[in-house]
Amino acid sequence: MDLIIVLGLIGAMLTTVSFVPQLIKVCRTRSTKDISAGMLVLFSSAFIVWLTYGILIEDIPLIIANTFAIVQAIIILIFKIIYK
């Protein structure tokens, strides 16, 4: 496997799992008061742009990572609205 692909996969994996600790904390505490809605919207927007880019260049790691990240960010945003 090419080193560039490995680096891309590692970066995609790290980006993808970056929301997992926050998502777990929100599920356990049912509190989102310390989470910035603006940050989540910006991150979600960035993930959507990266996903679109990944689709256009047919880059599977980008597509998978950003799809998963978008789902996590949207779940946290939903909790932000529900637990207001």
C-alpha cells in the first residue's frame, strides 16, 4: 500500500473518530450546554464539503470518513436541540 494512501487513511480515521468521545459524553450526561452549536454547524459544513470533494475525485477514504463524521455531528446537533 502506498504511503500517501496510508497517511490518508490514518487522517481519515482520526478525523472520523474525533467526535466519538463527545458523542459518548452527550449520550451519558444528556447535556450539551458546553457544546458550541456554531462549531458543530461549521464542522458539519466542512465535512459536507470534504464529502462532496471525495465523491467528485472518487476517493473512498474521504467518502467513508466524512460520511461517518457528518452522521456523528448531526446526532450531536440533534441532541443539542433536544436537550436545550
